[in-house]
Amino acid sequence: MAMTEKLTEQDRRFFQLVSAAAFSNPFGDEREELDRQLAGLTGAPKDKLLKAVIVSVEERVRALERAGRANLALYDGEDRECLALGLLFELFHRYLKAFDELIQRQSREGDDPCPVPFSGELLARLREHGFGAEAARHYLAFFYQLRRAFFFIAQLIGRSPSMRALRRALWNNVFTHDARRYEKRLWNRMEDFSTLLLGETGTGKGAAAAAIGRSGYIPFDEKRGRFAESFTRNFISINLSQFPETLIESELFGHKKGAFTGAVDHHVGILARCVPHGAIFLDEIGDVSVPVQIKLLKVLQERTFTPVGSHDNLPFRGRIVAATNRPLDELRRDGNFRDDFFYRLCSDVIEVPPLRRQLGEDPTSLDALLRHLLTRILGDADEALVAEIRQTLNRDLPADYHWPGNVRELEQAARRVLLNGRYGGDPFARPAEDETAREAGEADELTAQQVLTRHCRQLYRRFGTYEEVARRARLDRRTVKKYLQED
């Protein structure tokens, strides 16, 4: 088919904007601004923007299809690239519900890849638009990855600036800050990028690691009509602190029969169980000994490992995500955590914020977290029950309670309230020194507005409503709401 077509200047600008939106971080502010431009809605609520954008893109694509001009073979250069991204954007959102249903079904069914009933139709549409067979399979896999990443990262809820920053960081960890380059050059090379998650006990480092591990690229097997792996098999987690020193190496690397007393059979370690494009989560990495660190360093450097009692070098095909709640600067200074191991782990370092910081930045996050936790406990969460538990916590806990167990403690606090109607907090809790020192150091630098914002947040944590904060602070309710929702 000869290249005979060019996009109009209007279409070209529109699809360039679509391209920018398609590759922007959906958890960042830039995406919302691009969506507003595409939809032409400056004052519309955020939840209506995407629907308006999808309709706008569909109208452009349908117009090109009616004119017989929606085939990439008709274009070259920038026009071809702009149109390709516009077509991909439209198709991705057309099958959004189908991908969501597939993710839910795969979550229920586990490690055997589910059939993808819509794959034939989607691949046919891609080919009709001029994408080659290999490219069509690649974009089907890329669509699935995009939707999984959004699905799992969005489960780390919270409106506070620190939680929004965490979601942005996790998205970039999966797709890099330049998703266009990722799609072209890095989608099959991410095993070279290890990640270190830092945060206190109970903050949700495991959930953050799972969001990374379950969002890896999985090739599509067209002959079988399924993806090559289930994302449930793509992520393997191990808590290193639960094993004695003598067993950690066996759990990580595996062992041969007779390698040591009690090794009555061959054992496959988690490194060998990791599938291509998969990820291993090494929780409590700060607890492992220096000899184990050295062996893991070899895995990171050479991408090979040797089972205990064997001389075989086996390939490691996945990505490493590690986490610790221990102060690595002290461990490194004392020689308990090797510098070379740290530098191999830290392609990306992501901090998972403590609950007290989330609530300090945005007290309204408490309701969202309770709603999420109660849904997990009970299957649903009505607003009356959320309000009842929040009021009980505000009644029983001091306004400056710092939640030493973080989200894990909050979940158990909700259970305690459901059981006993009260929660007195951790009797051994002490103020977190880092937060206390930080706030004390900042106090002299705060503006009058920042002091008032902090005061309103403290009142909201105690009383739970804008009206009560407004009454006690002698402010208008709208002013209180503005202060509470500020970054």
C-alpha cells in the first residue's frame, strides 16, 4: 500500500497531545492537565475527564476510519507515529473493561494463565490498522501490563502528598519516567533494575513490592490464546528474618540432596522458581549476614547462582525488589551491610511513608483507609460504620497518637473496635524521634498560614468533621476544607 496520506494540522496536534497523555504518569499532575486539554473541559471534575477524553479520541479515529484513512501503511514519519499512538490509545480504552475482568479472573484462578477471549478480536483490529503480527502481540501484552500496573498501584490508597508521591514512584519504577522509551527499548530489560524499599514496619512495603512484581511485562502466546505466565506466579516473596541463618541460603538458592545433614532431597530455591520477567521480593534484607549478601551480590552482578552443595551455575531470570525497616546508614557504617551490595540494590530507592505522616498531611485519608480495610475485613464498608470506627479512635486515642504499627496497626484497631467497641492504642508506643525532631526543626520556619494548617489538621484528627474544626478554630468551613486539602 503506497504512502499517500498526511494528517491535517488539527489532527496532528490532537494526536501529539494524545501521545503525550498516553505516555505520562497517570498518578501525576501532568496527566490531568493533558486530559483537560484533550477533553476541552477546564472546570470538569477529575472523574469525568477520562470519559470525555475517550469520546474525543474515538470521534477522531472513527472519522479517519469512515474516510478510509485509519491505516498506518498510508503514512510515514511523524504522522505515522502520531496516528499509531492515537489508534493504540483508542483500542486500549475500548478493551479496558475486558482487561479488568481478566485481571480479576486471573487473581481468583491463580497460577495457570487464563484464556483471553477477546485477544483474537483485538489482534485483528490492530492488524487492520496496519500493525504487523509481532507488533500486535507486543501491544496486546503492553496493554495488559499497563492495566495491571494501574490496578495494583491504585490499591495503595490515600490522598496525602506522600502517598501520591509513592504511587508516582511505583509507576516510574515499572515503566521508567519515560514510558515511550520503556515501550521501545526497556520492556525486556527491567531485570537489570533492582529496587530498595525503605519504611517502618507495617507501612505496606509488601504491597508496594507486589505492585511492582505483578506489573511486569508478560508476553502473549497467540497459539494458546493466553499470556505466557500468570501475574500471580510472576511475584515471589520471602521474609528473610523468619529463617535461621543455616536455612536462608537453601531457601534462596536451593540445595542438592545430601548437601548437609537433613537434606534428604533436592530443594528448589526461590531464585530458580522465578520466571522470565518475574520479580523476587526479599523482605527484611537488612537482617541477612555478610556471607549471604556476598552471594546475593553475585546474583545481581552476574545473573547466576549456585545451589548449596552444587557446582552448577544457574541463570537468574528475574528482577530483585528488597525491603528493610532498619537504618541502612548505621548498618553500612558498622560494616553489617556491604556498600557494594547496597549500590547493586539501589537502582531505585523508594520510601513508603508512615501512617502518621499520611494523616498529618491529609487527615481525611483516615476515612479512605478505614473504608479500604473494612472492605477487606467484611466484604464491604458502609459510611456509618466508617464514621463509627473513626469516632471511636478519635475518642480513645490522643490527637497526636503516632501509630507505631502504621497501617497494620490501623487494621487491627478496626478489628478491636468491631470486637470491643474501643481501642486504646499501643501502651508501649513512644513518639517517633525522626518525626518529632523534624517537626521541631520546622517550627521556626513555618508561616502563619502553615501554623494554621497544622492546627486544623490536628483538630480534624481529633474531631473528624470540617464543621467541628471550623467551630473550634473560629473559621469558615470552606476555609477549613481548603487548609485540610492543601499539599
